[in-house]
Amino acid sequence: MRIYLTGFMGCGKTTVGPLLGRRLGAPFVDLDREIELRAGMTVREIFAQQGEPAFREMEAEVLRGTLALPDVVVALGGGTLTFEGNARLVGANGLSVWLNLPFATIAARIGGMGKTDRPLFKDGSQALALYRERLPVYRRSDLTVDIAPEEGPEEIAARIALLIGNR
């Protein structure tokens, strides 16, 4: 089974994903990390040097590559499913799981790092607007996992595994 973790930046996809993969006996793929490996530069550098459209092309290509794996846990980028082609691919080939963490917690987690590491998190108000814009896309996920700010990644992975097992 292909599991696609979605949600806003900082919600824990990259942290929870490998833990969930181990629980399910499936490899883990972080889409942003794979893009960085292929491009030989960070996501921020891709945005700065080549622009968001080039990044989104790479993202769609790496996402299509996950179809070669019958079982995989994939951490999507926060904006991956905002593109209809990506959303259709995930919907037809796997199970989407939204890690729903309150925005205030996300902003606290990202803090100053967001301004340097995350090209679309320039400041709190701009990030909040982007978060609100993406909510309808996240809400279309197959499963929603509401996360409490104090909840740890192991607990989140265990809950997701349980939810998947109950489907």
C-alpha cells in the first residue's frame, strides 16, 4: 500500500514518515529530500535559482517515481496536492493522510528557521494565508489525523498505522 502524508510545512511529515514506514514494513521517501538529491541543491536554492515552476516539475516527476514501489510511505511537500495532476495520481494510487496540526503550533515549530529554510514561509501572516489557502486541499485527504501539540511522533505513527489497519 502507498501512503502519502500531506499537511502544511512543519506538521511532522518527515519525522512521522520513517516511523510509520517501520511500523508498516515499507520504505520511506521524503519528496523534498529526493528532489534535493536529484537537483544537487536545496529546495530553497531551487526556488531562488530556477523558480517554483521548475521545482513543481521536479516534484511531479519524483512523485510519479513512487509508483514503482508497491509499498511505500511518502512525505509530500506542503503544496504537492495543490496541483490537480498530483492529487489525481495520489488519489488513484494510494491513501492520503493529512497530518492536521494547529497553525500556531506549526509557526512555533518553524520559528526563525522558516525564514531561512522554507521558501514559502517568509513571515507569519504570509504563511497563515498560505495555510488557509491550502486547507481545502488537505481536507480532501482519505484520512485526517488531528495532532495535539504535545503529541510525539511515535504516537502519531502508531495512530496512523491503527487507522490504516482499520480500513
